[in-house]
Amino acid sequence: MKRQTRIYIFLGLFILAGSIIFFSCRKNNSQDKTQETRLVKVKLGNVTETVDATGDVVPLNRVEIKPPVSGRMEKILVDEGNRVKAGQIIAWMSSTERAAIIDSATAQGPEERKRWEESYKPAPILSPISGLVILDNVVPGQTVDAGTVLFALSDQLIVLAQVDEVDISRVQLGMKALITLDAYPAQKITGKVLAILYEGKNTSNVITYGVKIVPENVPPFFRSQMTANISLVVNQKESVLLIPIQAVQVRPNGDKYVLLSKGEGKPAPTDIQTGVENGTQVEIVSGLNAGDEIVIQHVRYRPQTANTATSPLMMGPRGGSSSRGGGGH
């Protein structure tokens, strides 16, 4: 009889514990998410829509200068960063034959060397274009052959942006561009689109197209191969009606609307037409006026606590510490 009574008692306790857990979970689940609202006024402002891309600083035209014959470099007249003109002498070199003769004459004394230097002149290395020396690859006394790159010149440094194929149709020649270099993030450089390349580039199954951008003024800190972040200005408007983009809702048929505040009454769905957007703000073409108040709804999710309910059968804490005392008996 006593055994049967114990069974009924434990059964009752399990039913009671289950009921407590069930109703606690229902209560917690009903509080997992709440809806919050806030009012925002329609304001006048400026909005810019851009296509963002990354790229590198590169020469518009890169020219490599190689020696006409094998030999030895005698004098280097320019350094990297110097500007040169077309036809300017930028170095002197000796052919292999002249270098051997000068070395032999040097062994015979300074007068003999001077006589040969005056009668057997070194060959000049000329700059083929006007531009900037971006590579100085040799030093005096260095032996070179006909395939050695002595210098590299650039007529102008530009930015080559890689634009995703889904955005390339929005890019046009002459479009304004804003350039920021990773090395100089505080410096904003303005440029324009010079050319859109026809051949795409496949990187990990992502197709991009090169877009050449010419800075309006090339800053002195520009260096070839610097990483650049580019914003191509697709559209730009000033003094237009703006609202936060999260205020815009879309009906199943694609029509856009907002919840227009009616004071103490229920907000009224109001159809709108939108224009330029930049990811955070959107232009209102029609449907609202400056000063109107619209309602933005936020759904806030609350994380559930670890112990949503406590069973009466749990006689001690669920954590790592024991319910027993440390040292008493």
C-alpha cells in the first residue's frame, strides 16, 4: 500500500513540474519578440547613389626602357619619382667592347683612360616619352644585356577599378568618381571614368570589368600598385525629400508605401514613389510632404535565458558547484 502511495506522489510531482515548465515556456515564447515603433519626419536633404568597387593605382601607359646592346652602366642621371621629357638623356652606358677598352686603358694610367674616354664615347639612354620614372632598376657599374629592364616610365598614374558585372551597365564614360587609398584614408580624390574595358576578369567565378579612372589632380603621394576604394557616382540630387529606407514597405504587387502618422489615430498606409537611394536613405518623388511624420516599425527579438523554468524536482543548482557544503559533516 505504501509503495503504491509513493508512486502516486511521484506521478503527481512529475505532472506538476511538467505543467510549470509548459506554461513558463509559453510565457517566454510570447515575449521572444516585441514590436517597437518610432516617428520620423520627412526632411529635405542631399542623396548620392553610387556603385562601389576596389582597384589599384596603375600607369595609364607603362614604358620599359632596355639597353640597345649588352654592356655596362656608367652613369644614372635620374631617380624614381623624377619627371622626364621625351628625348632626355637619363643614363649613359658602355658597350661590352668599350667597357673592355676603358678597363684596359685604366690599367695603363689616368692619361690613357682619359684619351680613350674622349675618343670612344659612351652611348646615351634616352627617355622615349614624357612622364614619371616609376622604376630605376640599375646602378652604375652594373653589367646589363639587351633584355635587362633599366627603367620604367609612366605618362600618368590612374586608378583601375574592378566593377562587378551586375553593376557595369550603370557605369558611363565621364562619370564622376571618388577615390580613397588604403594608405591615405583621410584623403579624398576626385576623378572621372576614362574607359570601360571590354574583356572581363574571372576571379573565383565572379566576373568583373576594369574601369579606368583619371584623377583630376594626381596627388604627390600616388604610387603604382596602391590599393584604392572607388565610389562611382551614378546619381546625385540636392534638396529632395528623404526618409530612412527601412520605412518603405512593399505590397505583393510591388507598390511601395509608408505608414503615415495621423496623430493619436492609427497610422494610414500611404502610397509613395521613390527615386535615388543610397542604402540608408531614399528620395520621395511623390506621396509625402516635408514635415510629414511616418511610422517605422522595428521587431526586436529577445534572447531566451538559459533557465526559463525551474522544476520542483531540481533539488540543487544546475551549475558546476555542488549543493553540499565544502567541509562539514
